[in-house]
Amino acid sequence: MGLISEVLLLPFAPVRGSAWAIRQVLQEAERIYYDPATIRAELARLEEQLEAGEITEEEFDRQEDELLDRLETASRGSAGTGNGTTQ
């Protein structure tokens, strides 16, 4: 039965392969987005922009809150999984 179902589903193989590739790209994008090192680098860059006068204090506060929320989410997500980063 397995061979027959594989033969019948063969025309859908490109769709299944595309779905797999999309899932892999999404997982990698989420890994980068929630990577604590990436978030800390963005916080440092944000502070540099504030000191250089490129952004206002209000903009800094808004973006800092977003980054800290991401960092908190990343910390909760890696707690207990053993996937935390070492510093």
C-alpha cells in the first residue's frame, strides 16, 4: 500500500518539497530574530543612534521596549530546552 500511495502522490512532490523549504526558511528566520546575541547587538546599535542624535528619545524608548520584549521571549523559549547561548 505504501508504494501505491507514493506513486499516486508523486505529482505532489514539488509542492511537498516547497513546503519543506518554506518551513526551513521560517525556522531559520525565527532563530535569528530571537537570537539573544542578535538582539543585544541591535540594542547596542540603537544606543549608538541615540547618542549620535539620529533618533529621538521617544523612538529609542519604543524600539528598546520591542527589543527587550523579543529578548524576554527568547529567554522564555530557550529555558529548559538546553539551547541557550553561552556568554
